[in-house]
Amino acid sequence: VTVGLLITGLAAFLFGSNLVPIKKCDTGDGLFYQWVAAIFIWLTGQITAYIFPPIESHPLALLGGIMWGISNMCTVPCLKLIGIAQAFLIWSSVGLLSGWVITNFGLFGLNPQASTGPLYFLNYIGLAFSL
């Protein structure tokens, strides 16, 4: 548990630090940045798969990887246009809202996990405060 908490804390501290040089340096159209990021993401996946061999393959996860690659390609123009803070706000809000909708309504074959009981409205209030 201690190792997990330390790694989670380190990940939270370093989250987004790879985007700081984009604002300071001339990155052109961002394709080179996306290419380098994709290579290191792939290498990290290979190392992780070597250490913890996957039990089964999930082809639908490839769709998520494709969407992640496309979003990485849009990172540099977004940061140059609106800045790091506003971009993180938009990305985080879209991630939070899509995760809530998928789990609350049971999209993509998942079982709905909508709140029930007398305090079900707190789920919606929490979503509103989060956004």
C-alpha cells in the first residue's frame, strides 16, 4: 500500500510537467512532439507488458489508443492557442463528464451504476460542483 501511495503521489506531482516546455519553446506544428510522446508511451507500454504480462487482449482498447494519439497531436496547437491552464480545465472537464455519463447510464456495454436511494440527487450536485 505504501509503494502504491508513493507512486500515485509522484504521478500526481509530475502530471502535466511534460507540457511546460511546449509553452516555452518553438514546437512548430507539434507533429515531432507527438511522435516523440507516442514512442515513449509505446516504450512504457512494452516495459509494463514485459513486467506484468497481459492475460488477454482487448481490441477495443486500440480505439482508446487511437483517440489518445489524436488528442496528443492536438496538444501543441491547443496549448499555443489557449494556454496550459485553460487546456487542462477543458480536458479534465471532458474526462470527468464522459466518465460520469458512461458509468451513470451504462454506456459501451457496462452496467449502469446510477445512484439510488433518498440522496440520489447528491450525485448530480457533485457533478455540477466538479464542473
